[in-house]
Amino acid sequence: MADRFRFGKGPAPEVLSYLDGKTLKPSYHWQDLHGEEHAYAFTVAKADQVAVLTELHEAVEKAIRTGATFEDFKKQLSPKLKSMGWWGKADRIDPKTGDLETVQLGSNRRLKTIYWANTRSAMAAGKWTRFQRTKHALPYLVYRLGVAREHRPHHVARENTILPIDHPFWDTWMPPNGWGCVCWVRQITQAEADSLGGVSETPDIPTRQWVNKRDGSVHQIPEGIDPGWQTNPGKSRHRTLANHLSGKLDTAPPHIRRAAITDLVGSQMFRRVQSGALAGKPVFAPVAMVPETIAEKIGATTRTAFFSTADAAKQIGKRADLDADIYQLVQRSLDVGEIRRDLSAEPKANDFAASALIDGVWWRALFRVTKDGREIFLKSFRRTNSNQLKFYQKRGPLLRTVPEEDRN
């Protein structure tokens, strides 16, 4: 039977959104990208030319959009790749080792792998977005086996597992769970979960050690899942992209960081996060860079502060008059303001706040550092006044006074 993905009149918009959101990332070996990175980067091993990657990306998107069979996909794409010289075996220099190797570029087998992996991942990510949107009415997922001659024993053991959509189990065990895996999940109601025997106990997830030979990194992969497939593409996508941006900004020179933050806060993506247009989706947008000395004092391993759709929704509810451009002042508050810990918001929360007088108006930005110190989020940004500042000063110890050059 020909491989075909049917979507009625077209795929769900969430499916195309996932693929559209991927950046092109040339790579030499599939292990050059870790599992989570595939959630936001479109890559094909040995496709080290952007032109080739672009052709592959457009062909995959067209196949998903039209529901094309693999045969249609191959028929349209292979002549183009051959004309670009990306076909058969060729000599290539491994950028990591410097060794000249004879490698396989395009082939019918590789095209089938590209077709299968990307259509399945896009469908899984699109479904996850839909699950999140409808989980109040359909709060559970049940693991099912697909149609195949043989199934992996570990996958058989997961059949009929019923767990809440936001259970950590789905962080790793969201199909596809390996090359050629045809397992799937179905979203169900509380009543159907009860009729099927009720919610399952939290499964044990034994892992095995896997070493990425490309960079030497060591990973714990769940038994029964192939390396590279141990993540939930829909859940990983936005957080992984955020972490990737964070790493890039943290290591950039100061003037680059400042320019990048200005551009990012002024971007359409930030406006969509801030306005509530992406409400309900786990999206994070960079909003400011925390001073290095402050990051060290609060135990953060990053300096990039993000604004999430969840926190944006709270802001809209309380301070609907703030438009996106005002958030450029968050960075200014960190640069010129007094910074203190805030011990009053939540017990044991690692919060800090920056208060600054900017153009005659007092502003206060409240931030929270995650328990592992790897992420910083802007929780609120508001106008304040000198009387309120006296109250805030009692809520936590001083981390930094107003810089000398910015005092009036």
C-alpha cells in the first residue's frame, strides 16, 4: 500500500505551522542535532547546501499540504536533486574531523526516510497543539499500536496506557517513537477513560545510556525508543527554540545583545505573544538581558529573560493599556534601575525586580528564575510610584543600587 497521509481538504493549520516554523540548518550527520533541536530545525544529513535544504523543505511542505504519496514526492523531487548534484555517492569532508569520506547523498531510500520522518513529526506536533486547545473537554490520551506486521515489545507494553495530556510520560512517549513506528495516540473524555479501565498508574520508564559519537555527549534514552525520537515534537518546539535563542544571546558581544533584544522585542512574534494572539500555546519571546552580576547573584545560568504567553495573558487582564512598544522599557529598567530580590510572591520562588524612573515615570519589572536556574521569565511589568517603591523595598534584599551614571 502506498504511503499516503490524508487530511480531507487539507492538513490542520497546526501541522503546517510546525513545519513553517522550522529554520533551515545544514548538517553533516544526523547526530549533529540533538533530539530537541529537530523540533525547530529542518535538517537532512549531508545536505550542507542551503539550496538543497530549501528544495527538500519545500517538497516536504507541499507533500503535507496536498497529501501526496511518497511516489509523487519522489517523482517531483529526485530530478531536481540530481540536477543540483545531490544524488548518489560523493566525496565530502567531515567538518568535525576534517577527513575526506565517501558518503551517500540522495537516493530513493533516503527520500523515503525524509518523507516519513517529516510528515510524521509534523502530524504529531500539530496534534499536540490541538490536544492542548481541547484538553478541557478531552483531558486524556490513550496509547495505541498502529497497523504493522511486527511491533517493538516496549511499544506493545505501552498499548492502552491512559494518562492526562500534561503527564510527563508524554514528554518522551509521544509517537512516533522510532524509525518506522506507526504507534499513535487518541484523545478521549473522562467517561471513555473510565469505560476503558480508568487512568493508568504512572509507568516506569527505564532508560539506557546512548553516546552521541559526533560530540561525545551522553544521553539517557528510554528503552524501546530510537535515539532522536525521544522527545515530543510539539511540546519541545517552542521551549527548545527559546533555549537556543537564549544560548545565542548569552554568548553574543554586548552591542550585539542590545541590538538583538531591541529587534526581538519589536518583532511581530513578540507582538503576537504580548497581544494574546498566541494564547494557549507554549510560546516564549525574549524580552531583556539580565546584567551578568545579577544573574550570578540569583543563581541563573542564563541572562536571557523571556515573556511567555501565559504571563502575557495575566498582563492583559490587569494592564491592558500597555502596548508592545512599552516592553522596550523592560531592558531599560534592568540597565538603570534598582534591583532587589522579591520574597513575597510565592514561597521559595526565586524572584527579583527592577525598579526605574524613566522619562518621569516609575516602572517595575518582576522576574522569576526557574528552580534549575536555566530560565528567567518576566512575570509582570507595570507603572508604579515612589510611595509603592518604599513598600517594595521591604520585600527583599538589595542586589544593586541605581548605577552611579544614571542617578539624577
